[in-house]
Amino acid sequence: MNTNPKKRAQELREQLEHHNYLYYVLDKPEISDADYDDLFDELSRLEAEHPELRTPDSPTQRVGAAPVTKFPTCKHIIPMLSLGKCTTSEEFREFNTRVKGLLAGTGKIEYSIEPKYDGLAVTLIYKNGLLEIGATRGDGFTGEVVTENLKTVRTVPLKLRGHDFPKTIEVRGEVIIYNADFEKFNKQRLDSNLELFANPRNMAAGSLRQLDSRITAGRPLRFIAYGIGVIEGISFDGHHETMKYLKSVGFQVSEFLKSSEATDGVESYYEDILSKRDSLPYDIDGIVIKVDSYRQQAAAGILSRSPRWAIAWKFPAIQRTTIIEDIKVQVGRTGILTPVAYLKPVEVGGVTVSRATLHNEQEVERKDIRVGDTVIIQRAGDVIPAVVKVITEKRSGHEKKFTMPLKCPECGSPVQRVEGEVAVRCSSLYCPAQITEKITHFGSRSAMDIEGLGYRTIELFVEKGFIKDISDLYLLPSKREEILQIDRMGEKSFTNLETALENSKKRELPRIIYALGIPGVGETTAYLLTEQFTSIERLMKASEEEINDIKGIGPILAHSIHTFFRDEYNVAVINKLKKYGVEFPVMISENKHGPLTGKTFVLTGALDSCSRSEAQKEIEKLGGKVTSSVSQKTDYVVAGADPGSKLDKANKLGVTVLDESEFKKLLGLK
Ligand code: IVH
């Protein structure tokens, strides 16, 4: 063993990466996990004592770095294309004929065939053997730079194996999660009461896009290489040669890579891999057939977004039969109620499935899905397991029909149906399933515009029990001490949040109505409601007919709005908002071209035919303004019964005084 720290660190790095490679890539470990950990700990200690020995390719760098707020984007110099698809042998033969035509006279055509992994495409750029940039495919032209996250993936070499490195090599491939790792991880989440991932692909996608790479480091991601992008200082003739090279420098490549010149070779490969599909440790959704020679690939060219020299031959979705043991309703973050089938657990392509989404009520009705039914379920690529059909022959007659509950299973509020949507929603301001989403909307720029109230912050407040409904936001300043204990919240950002909350109390009424998040009520509807009712109190008291009478609001929306304000929880939350200082200002609508535009009124004394606020509304409708004290600028004082000192003042200043009937005449009401 070397006693020179620099040399020892180098030795440890090489040993660790070598064992990592044996374990993850070759699946042939030579030392125990405990021995690996000992080496790892020794290197960590050495690096802590001598920070200058910490290199970017050290295995200790796989634990993740400090979180970022956003991923930078990068343009792919060579676009990351997608693949044309086929599903039958006939379609594959058509592809073959096309290729033969395109490449006539270029020599014999050899295909490289490999499985099509069901994960996420990424690209890794190595400069002089060191990983420099890792990015997602994105839309194929621009991706997100997620280098820190990709560095945590054990099968991504931080440094290429060997000694002679090309100046640049861009390695492309798929990030996946093995089914067994997925199951283990989901089981742990189940035990900790956390939301489950629908399938390995979703989990891989979610893990790769974590802003905190320390979270990614805890996810069992893998990388399998299947191609290259930009290269400098090295060249290859074709796909096979490239794969051989990539394997030699430390990448996991497909163990099923094969070549074939003839279509029947490809067909038997398809059958073979399809039969192995269930026993593979990861999900695949087909095979990819590529013309091997790069010279011929270039000759065939590309067709908008996919190459003419390759095709994906997709497998059919995997289906299994099982029994629906129960149907429960789940409330999503936006309040949508989704029926979910609880299944007798069944293996579907290596993953145990115990739940399937039934999407919505109509879907359940259309497929006539009942509790107790024997059904065919399917897991297809990136979709959540779904029920394909009911095997009605298996019915015993004891199956139970499903009906959507009338009350939200999370909070007990009456549910609603919204115009133009199949979904049924819970619109309660109090529903625990939706609170984070509701608060995010409440604080958003076009609503209450509370700066510094990001989704993560809200999640944290909800999780720690500081917020149960939107009104609790305004109580946050009183919990300052407790909140500052949370390590994610700094003093300065909290003070900024306090200021933003204080400022938001003055927002105009249409914004507040929009901020409440009434189903179907966007900014325009919020404005129409304000125009019509001018105050929150009047809106809350409005009948369904009155709301329906507004031009631009239909009967279903009117019903939704009316129901919202009949919910005692919602009323309680609005009252709390008022109590905590949200002003709910009455809207003075400005009619710039009304007969009373520019005229100022003061109302004094009681009117017979209407209340003062109704009179005010009538004046405002015609463009006039109502103020509370009489001055030179006042155009009219309307005097009802028992007028006060305002009448005296009007007389003193020579302002026109109207009695009730004159006033009505002016308004055109008589
Ligand atoms: S080659 C120009 N090989 O399929 C061809 N792609 O539809 C570039 N994929 O986004 C891709 N396994 O994520 C290739 N063995 C494989 C693949 C594979 C999975 C994915 C890849 C790409 C998508 C294209």
C-alpha cells in the first residue's frame, strides 16, 4: 500500500472505479460490499484531510452536489433524433425495402439490432477522457444540463478506462431503472407513506430531473450506451465497432447486440427478445434496428426528426388478467377526483401491479368496470397501468357497480362538475389533498402576487403544519421564530415574504376572487363577477340565477360558483382572510363613456326605493363616482330622509341637491 497521500488517493480512485465497473457493468463483483465501503471511506478521509487531492473523477463525487434552482439548457450539436416505428413483420419488411432502395449500389447492408430500452435518452460529453457535460435529450435539439445528477449514476464513467483518450467523445444512451430496484424503492416509499412511482420509467425521469443531485444519488439509476454524437480525435466505421469501443472504456452496452443481413434474421431476433422480455431485469418496449455502417447511414440520411437508416419495432403492450378488489377515489393536487382500481397483485413484465387508474367516471361506465370483476390490465411503456377490458363471462352476479361519491373522500365537501370537463372536482379551500396547489395559485403573479412563495416553500409549510388553508399564510409572521428554525428558511427571505404578504392584503377584488381558485373561474370570470356584484359580500349572497344572468357565465359555471360560496369551510376561510387583514376592496367600476362620467355624487339620508350601496352601484354603472364628503368638486348631493350635515355643507357651497325622485330621473329610472 502506498503511504504517499497523493499516490494512495490515486490508487483508491482507480480501485473503486474498477470495482464499481465490475459490480455494475459486468455484474461480476470481486470484493464484498463491506470491503468496497472500507476503500470508499479511506478515500473520503484522505480527501477531507487533503482537499487538494479531490479530483472531479473521484468516486466520492457521486454523492451529489448542492441543489440548483434551475437547469441550464444546452443545444445538441448533433440533434438527438427519434425513431420511426413499426409493429408488424410486414411493416419491418417495408422498411427494409426502403433502405435497400436508398442504399442501392453502396455495398451489402448489415443491420445492428439491440433492445429498445424504456427509459430516458441522455448524452454525456467526455473531454480528454473526463466527463464534462451530461444532458437530457429534451426536444431533441435542446436539452437540460444535468451533469451533477448524471455523475451520481454508477454506470456513468466519470473518467474513461484506459490511457489513450480522444479529445472529445459524446456518448448517448438511456437512463433506466432495473425492475427489482424499482420495486424495492417503491416498497420503502409505501412503508414511509410516500406517493409511489407508477413505473420504472417515471421514476427514472423524476430522479434525473431533481434539482438536488443528492436526491438523485439515492436513486438506483443506470445508464446503457447505444450511440455517439460529436467525436474528435477518434473515428469508427459503424455501430458495432463503436459499441465495442464504448464497452472497452467502461460503458454498459447491450448484451444482446447482434448483426443480421437478412430480414428473417431480424424477425427471429424480434421473437427471441420478445420471449426473453419478462425475464430481463429492465423494461424494454421493442427492438431497434440500425444500418451498421456510418457511411451508409450518411447516404440514407434523415427524415425531419428521425433517421431513414433505423427503425424501432415495438412490442405489444404486456397484458395480464387479474381481479378488481376495490375501487377507491383519489383526490389529486388540483382537486380532480380519480377512480382507482385496487387489484389482486399481479406481475406484469417483471413489475408487480396492484393498482390501475380508471381515469374518470365516464371511462368506468363505458367499460362497465365493477368491483369483483375479472379484468385484463396492461402496462405499456410510459403509461400508468390501465384496465383494458372486463371479462364479462367471468361475472358471478355479485359484482358491485361504482358510483362517484357526492362528497370528497379527503375533506367531505360536496364535489362539483365543471362545464366542458369530464372530471369531477372537490373545490374546497380546505381540502388537505390540494392545499399546496391552492396556495401556489393563491400566491401566483396574476392572483395575489406574493413574491417568494414558491412551490417548495409552500410544500414545506404544509408539511410542517404551518398552513392548513390559504388564510394561514397571513399567520406566518406570528410564527417567525419556529419557521426560522427550519434550515431551508433564511431570515432575509422570511422578511421579504412578510413584506410580500402585507402588500398582498391590498389586492383588488377581481384578483382575490380569481385567487380563491373557484373551479372554472379564471381572471375574466373573476372580473365579470366583480363588475356585477362589486363586493365579496354581495357575491357570496348572490343566487344562482343572478350569477347565471351575467353575460359570459353559463349555468354549470354559475352552479359551481354558487356551490363554492355555500360551503361553510370556504366561507370560514374567506372570513379568516378578512380577519387577518385582506381588504377585499369594493370595486369602483369605471365607465368612461357613461352619461354620468366625470360627475361626483355624495349620498346622505335614507332613500325609499333602494339602499345607499345600491344607489352607489347605479351611479357607478353610468360612469359616476360616489365620495363620502362634500366639497367644491361635488356635482350632486342626493338627500334622502333625515339628511345630515352634508346637506348643510352642500347648500353652503352651492352644490346641486337632488331629492329621491330627481335622482331617479337623472338615472333614467323614472
Ligand atoms: S438509437 C437516431 N437505440 O428511443 C437513433 N435509441 O425513439 C437514436 N432508445 O429517444 C436512438 N433504446 O431514448 C436507440 N437501443 C436504442 C434505444 C433507443 C431506447 C430510445 C431513445 C430515443 C428513442 C427514439
